[in-house]
Amino acid sequence: MGNLDGQVAFITGAGSGIGRGTAERLAREGANICIADIDMDGGEHTASTVREFGREALVVPCNVASIEQVQEAIAKCVSGLGRLDVAVANAGIGRGGTVLEMSLKDWQDQVDINLTGVFLTVQAAAREMVRLGNGGRIICMASLAAEVTGAMSWSYSATKAGVRMMVRGWAQELGQYGITVNAIGPGVIDTPLAHGLAGDEGGPIRTALERRTPAGRAGRPADIAGLIAFLSGPDAAFMTGSYLIMDGGLRDARSPELNPQLEEERMRHMAAAVERRQKLQPLIDAR
Ligand SMILES: NC(=O)c1ccc[n+]([C@@H]2O[C@H](COP(=O)([O-])OP(=O)(O)OC[C@H]3O[C@@H](n4cnc5c(N)ncnc54)[C@H](O)[C@@H]3O)[C@@H](O)[C@H]2O)c1
């Protein structure tokens, strides 16, 4: 018996990283999972793991920046899996850049997906939860970057700080329907998104980061998935409007001296991340 037996969770960006880890964890807790992503191959990969746990998985194409696609994905979730108990607004992208160089397109994509996408997901999910009348749990993916920022990461931080504040307002509005809304602030978690920042295991950037982190390692999707399982389960019934950081202690760790060799390595990894992004760009633009 799991904490979420027979429940249904809708997770955006569940075709990779934290979203995939969350789908697997909530399935282990007994939930059937609706996987909403622009990456159908990634979504199917996640679905096969969910099914290994004996749970139902439904993969729906969904660009969170499109109101039509989000509304359709929520409708398919409820018609396909029969209910909606948990919604995780997890899909997000990172677009680093200086204020002198940031293009309007990079700014806009980040706002459309990280901020508007969370709004559209929560609106569609909450409307359905209110209609069904069983309450619900909504978890939104912010970041440690909602309160810590710097050169090149300010635009990502702005979107994540926005998520953190939206959640506080939504908690006020949705409590009367038995719906809780919380935000999570992960530190550096080992996923494709973070790869450009932290590099490979054993590499210089990753090693420096691990040394700097009090917990001695980067986070894993399973770490964050555990927190989402808690927020989805009975022990979190009294928690709403909160922002929970899980970062291995990184927030208060001292920055290392600027090391030119490390900086060069970091730039190399950022270039690799840009390459991966260019592969996804046509999917992001199809809205
Ligand atoms: N990895 C980290 O260190 C870290 C830290 C803090 C916060 N986060 C946040 O966690 C969330 C998940 O990140 P991740 O690290 O697992 O990244 P990831 O790149 O591994 O996964 C992101 C998923 O979102 C999907 N996606 C991208 N754009 C989409 C769109 N428009 N519509 C629907 N799906 C879309 C991608 O296809 C992918 O499957 C993001 O919101 C990210 O900002 C990550």
C-alpha cells in the first residue's frame, strides 16, 4: 500500500530529469501518471518505467506555453485515467545570458515556459480539481535560483522568483477547495538541464561544486521526487503556500575563488547545453 494508491498525478516535463524521477516515485507510491511533455520519446521512456511498477501511464503531447495544449492535456488526463489528484508544474528551461547580449527570443521563451507555462498548468489543473470536488495537491518547480542569482542567470532567476510568489497567492485562493499549492527550490540536480552548469561526474566543475556543497554531492532527481511525494501525501495536508529548498546546503556555501581553468571548462559545458537546446527548439517553437 502506497500513500497515493489509486490517485492520478499529472506531471509536466516528465520526459526527463526531475519530472521523470517524480513520475517513477509517485508511481511507486501507487499513483497512475499522466506524462505531459514536448518530448514524446522521453515521455514513452518514463511511461515504461511507470508501467513496470504496475501503474497506468498516459503520455500526452503538451507544450506548456500553449493554453490549448495544456487544457487538452488535462482533459485527456481526466478522461484517460479517471481523476486528478496531484499536479506537478515541473517543465522548465534555462537560458543564460548577459543583459548586454540576451535576445528577446531567449527572454520570451524562458518567460513563456517557466512562468506562463506554470500559470497555465496550475489554472487548468485547479479548475479540474475544483470541478471534481476532491481537493488536490499542486507542486510548482521554482529553484534555489529564486533567491540566489548572478551574472548570466538573472533571467532564469526572475522566472523562478515569479513562481515562488504566484504559489503564495494561489495557496490563498485554493485553500477553500481543499487544494494545497507549494513550490520547491532545488539546488543543482544531476539532469540534462544542469549538465551545462555542472558538467560530468569526475569533471573539474562538478568536483568543485561537490566540494563546495555541504552534503558533498550534486542532487539527484530522486531527492527532489521524494520531496514531491511528501507534498503529495497525507503528511503534508497542512502545508500550503510554502517554498521548500532542497540543495544540500549550497545556498549558504561560500563561492570559490575565480579559477580561469574552471571558467573555461564551464563555458565548454554551456556550449554543449546550447547544442542540446537547439535540438529542442523546433518543438518549443511549435506553439
Ligand atoms: N536540474 C537542476 O539543477 C534544477 C535546479 C532547480 C530547478 N530546476 C527546475 O526543475 C525543472 C525540471 O528540470 P530538469 O533539470 O529535470 O530538466 P530536464 O531538461 O532534464 O527536463 C525538462 C523536461 O521539460 C521538457 N520541456 C521543455 N520545454 C517544455 C515545454 N515547453 N512544454 C513541456 N515540456 C517541456 C523537456 O522536454 C524535458 O523533458 C525545471 O523547471 C527546472 O528549471 C532544475
